[in-house]
Amino acid sequence: MTIPELLRSSRVIAVVGLSSKKFRASYGVAEYMQREGYRIIPVNPNEAEVLGEKSYARLEDIPEPIDIVDIFRRSEFVGPVVDSAIRVGAKAIWMQEDVEDDEAAKKARDAGLFVVMDRCILKEHSRHFR
């Protein structure tokens, strides 16, 4: 699979670390992806709702299938998010710019997930589809 294929075949993006603060990168990226037709599901225990969508504390609390788990957390927090993504049957892990965890990436790939590391989903979408 390639990044354009992933973005074309996906509709639901769980954004881990999505903040309701409009100046945060997570907000701007999620808002763009939502405008482009993706269903955005916020995953942040400190938020009740972001971008008009109910926020969940954990991936395991989301009551629908997830295509992409987009991670806006520091690299040291990626491992448990990947474990959760594997448990819920997500198709892909997307680590935003400056987020890298080779061990977690290998674990995700070994479980059959497509992995993107240290890349911005907004920039990639814009580059391939604008």
C-alpha cells in the first residue's frame, strides 16, 4: 500500500491528542482533514468535544471501525497507542512530524497495519490530492 492508496481508501481517522485549542497543530490538521470529507474522531481524555465530534478517552472506547490512528503525542507515548490501535483493528498508524518510534512501528507492521512515521497527514493529502 502507498500513502495515496491509504488516504483514498480511508474515511475514519481517530486523532490521538487532538486539542480544542485552535492554535495547536492537531486542531488545524484535523479541521483540514474533516473539510476534505474524512470523519474525525478526537481521542483525548481532557476534551469532551472537538470540531463538533464527541471525544473519547481511549481508542478502545470508540464504537465504530477506525481506518487511521493519527498520533499527535510525543514519541515516548506512541507504544501504548500502537498497542491500542492493534487491539481495535485499525488499518494504519500515522505518526505526525517529529513523532518516531521504530519499535512501535515494527510491532504495528508485524500486526498487519500500514505505518507512516514523521510525516504530516495534511501535507501528504494536499500533495497528492490538491
